[in-house]
Amino acid sequence: MHDHPADFEGYDWPVCVTPRCDRKLWASEIGRQSCRPCEDATGTRIAELPGLFRQMNTTASLMRGARRPGGGSTSGSKTPPIPPRLEVLALVGPGGIATRLRDIEDAWRKALGWTVAPWRGSPAQAVPQHTQFLLNNLPWACDAYQSVGQDIDDLRRLHAECTAIVNDERRPGRVQIGLCPIRVDDGLCGQQLTASAASHRVRCGNCGARWETLGEWRELRAAQEAVLAEAAGVAA
Ligand SMILES: [Zn+2]
Ligand SMILES: [Zn+2]
């Protein structure tokens, strides 16, 4: 005896609502929105998001910490910024992970008839709370929330974006933080410097200069900006 759906002519057996899943629901799942494998995979992804956020937030603070206070010159003559990893900043900042999780939470709250948009604080404070809410209510959503397929797909994409960035950073030498500003005999060193979220240590592979603390990071960033300002001055 098995309870896998048989195909009857002229009868469309209910399938999972998740885009591109299309699994036929088992007889014991009839009435549900998504299949159980989709629910399980989504639960795992949600549970991993706070850790992924923390790792990306470390990288983002590393880049922000290097900004020079005061900014030096006033008015329009700004030095070209050293390219930060915009996708990291976008995911940990406003409109990023926290906002995308909040939107899903609010949609579920609305469907449940609950108060929407409870105060959650900064993204770093909000992400664990959103994920806890989503984990607690995922069984309900997969069972009864008609739009859950889109949310499952959004969560899968968000998780994939974060994983790609974090995995990229684990490989050494993948986060580029600008050119080495050290002066050598015939001008600037100019080697592309790299850093990882796991360590504050930056070492130039060409001239051997090292920056190991956040204070030294700020000096590095200031020196890079001075070089860029000089180059901009020459070009102007
Ligand atoms: Zn499914
Ligand atoms: Zn160098």
C-alpha cells in the first residue's frame, strides 16, 4: 500500500506551490501549500541567515572603519572613493537582508491578522528576530499561506546571495581593498591589496608592507586616499 498520488485522467493532482519545485503532494500533504522537502530546505536556509549576516557585517565594518573622520577637503572636490564591496554593504545595510526578511514577516503577520512591523532595531538586532519569527511560523506558512511559494523562492535567493559572498571571502585574496600606497624607489608600489573577513591583517605581496590593526587600516585608507587625491590633482 502506498499513498503516492496516482494519475487520473482529467484530474490535476495538487503540486507544491514553490516555483520550479512542482512536486506532486503526497496524499498526507493534500491541503498544504508547499511540499515537506521545500519546508525543510527553507527552514535550514532561514536558520543559517543570522550567521551569514554576522560574517558579512564584519567585512562591512572593516570597510567602514577605514573611512577618514572629517573628510579633509570640503566642497565638491572629493577624492574618488576606494571601491568597497557594494553588494556586501547593500546586504547588511538598510534595504538589505533585514528589510527583505521584515517584508516576508509582515506579509505573514497580515495573513495571520497580527500586528505588523514590530520594532526590531538595527539590522544586526533585527535579523535574528526576523529569522526566529519565520522559523516559528514556517510550518503554518507551508501549510496554509497561499503566497508561500514566492517567499520560499525569495529566501532561497537571499540565502544564495549571502552564501556566494561569504564563500568568496573564505578563499584568500578575494576581497580587493585598493592599491598599495607605499612609495618605493621608482614611484608607488601600486599592488592590489586584498583582505578577508576572517582577519584584519593586510600584507602587500609586492613590497611586503603590513597593516594589522584597525588603526593601521585607517592609516592605510588615508594613504590610499592621499594617493588618489594626488592623481586626481595631476589629472585636473
Ligand atoms: Zn516543493
Ligand atoms: Zn606594496
